[in-house]
Amino acid sequence: MKIHITHIVGNRPHYMKLAPVYQAFANSTKAQIKQSIINTGQHYTESLSSEFVIELGLPHPDYSLSIKADTQPSFVGRALVAIDESLQSLDPDLVIVYGDTNSTLAGTLAAAKSNRPVAHVEAGLREHDMSIPEEVNKRAIDAISDLLFAPSRSAYLQLAHEQVPGVSYFVGDVTYDLIKQLQSKIDVAFTQVQSQYHLPANYILATCHRAVNTDVKDNLENILKALAAIDQRVIFPLHPRTAKAIATHGLGAYLEHDHITVLGPLPYLTTQALLSNASYCITDSGGLIKEAYFHSIPAIIIDTQTEWTETIDSGLHQVVGPQTRAILDAMTLRPERRLDESVYGSGNACEEIVDAVITYLSPSVES
């Protein structure tokens, strides 16, 4: 049986989800599988370097669209047209989209409009706040996807509650697959970064990039005040959006402390190495929240909610919002509970995705 799969990505987190899925399809002996990749270039200020793609063992995209737009609707519209043209040329049997970005929405719409089945990796997650752009995307993507791969049991149950028309599966989280596959490389990377940054036994890894924190001066200042007041070493990889906001709001003085090390965006293995050995992670990144959980690292979430609710239920993570005192108080707690594999799968999500896709396509593709 011959199958052609096209993956649509647009930013660095997409590539982290794509990597183990792509490899699982490449390793499958159940079908003759061709794969292609479309990269929208949604986060063009953080362009994916050759080094980053090679680090994850991926080929370069078949189409790199480099779409730019000043507004989210404009981006979705332009991406939809460009993706449609790419799909017409590639002519895949099925399209796989990842996460909840505008690229994901545009890819889903382009595939559906050309009557191509769509599989959504990371389906069913909800924050139940329609003011969040990603929440709008999540609901629209899941409503029109044919195969929905939920990373958690709660996400799977949410899809059942909404009675989505596609076929839903609880497969687990694909980035957990990736971390398990790369653990030995992560360990090696830590010995390098430990020496490079002269890391003490206890340090904090902090990130901040969500618009609700970067675009609101008070929120950003509260977070930076907390980082300035921490009595441990703080490693702070700075997102381009955050760097721009700090400059715009005149908040750079908060980072002028000896215990704060400001870095640029980091390679995947470096990020995981720093995360897996941190005493705490302070973040508003959904990806980092769940990755901290996979490494059994306590996370202090500087947002008012998270779709990764199981990490909160475990007692390992805390939602505190962008509040200085709440962030500092959270660091006085020492969570005891650790990773429960039953909620995010056991590290074989990608194999289950491959099996589901082959089963779904088997009646309609060439044998």
C-alpha cells in the first residue's frame, strides 16, 4: 500500500511535534510511505536554522512559504492560499497539522477545502476562553478534522463531549515520545551547558512570551520584578517578542542583576538539558509546561490558566499568573508528586498515530 502524507508546520514547537511523528512514519513497515513538509514560516523572526532541523533529524521542507502579515486574519488568509497551491502540487493522501497556531488553522482549512482528510496532532485541548486566539483555532481545527489525536485523557473526553464528527483517539503526547528518544543526548548536552554557563547546583529556568504578558506592561514588569528578586541563578532565554516589549516599556533595568543570565532562543537539546536539571521552571509556554512535567521539574505558570491541567492536578505545577508575590511565594513550596505516565501516554503515541492513519487510508489508497 502506498501513502503520501504532508505535514504542515509553522514554528519551532511544531517541529518538535513533527520530529517523532515523521520518524515513526519513516520506520513503518506496514505501508510504503512518502512524506512531505510545508513550512509556513509563521514565526519568521525565529527562523528555523539548518542546525535546528538537523538536530531533530528532519529533512528540510518541500515548501518554505515565509508568509508575513500584520494581523492574524491576514496571515490565515495568505497562508491558506499558499498552502492550497502547495497541496495541489504535492497531492497528498492525507494532511497532518500540529498544535493550535494560525498555521495549523490555515493548513486545516486548505486541506478540507480541497477535500483532503486532515489529522490533528494535539487535539481536544481547551482553555475555555475565547479571547485567546489559540482557543478559537483549537475549536475550529477540531470541528473539521477527520482524525483527532488527543495527548491526554481529558482532551479525549473533551472531544467526546463536543461530539466532534471526526474519529478521536487518545494516543498520548508526541513530545513525550521525543524526549524519551533523545534522553541520552539531553544528558550529554547538559554536561556541555553546565560548563558553558557555570551552572550552580540550583538554578531557575525562566521563559516568557505570551502576548498577555508581553503586551501588558504591568504583567511584564511584575514577572521581571520576581526574576530580579529571586535569590538563585536565573537562566532567561529571551523570546524576540519579549525582548522587544522590554525595550518598548523601558524595563531593561530589571535584568541588570548578576544572578540573571539573559540568552537568545536556544536549540532544542540545550533547552531540554537546562529544563531537566532546573530546580524550578517559571514559564507561560504550554510546551515548556508539559516538558517540565515529563522531566518531573516543578513549574510556576505565569499565566492565569493552562490546557495542561493534569500537571496541576499532579501537584507538581502551580498556576500563579503574572504576579510578583505569587511567583516568589510559589518557590517556597516543594512538590512531592511526580510524573504519571497514564495521563500523557507511555511514549508510543507516534506509533499509534501511524497505525490509525494507515487503517483510515487503507480503503482509499493504491494497494
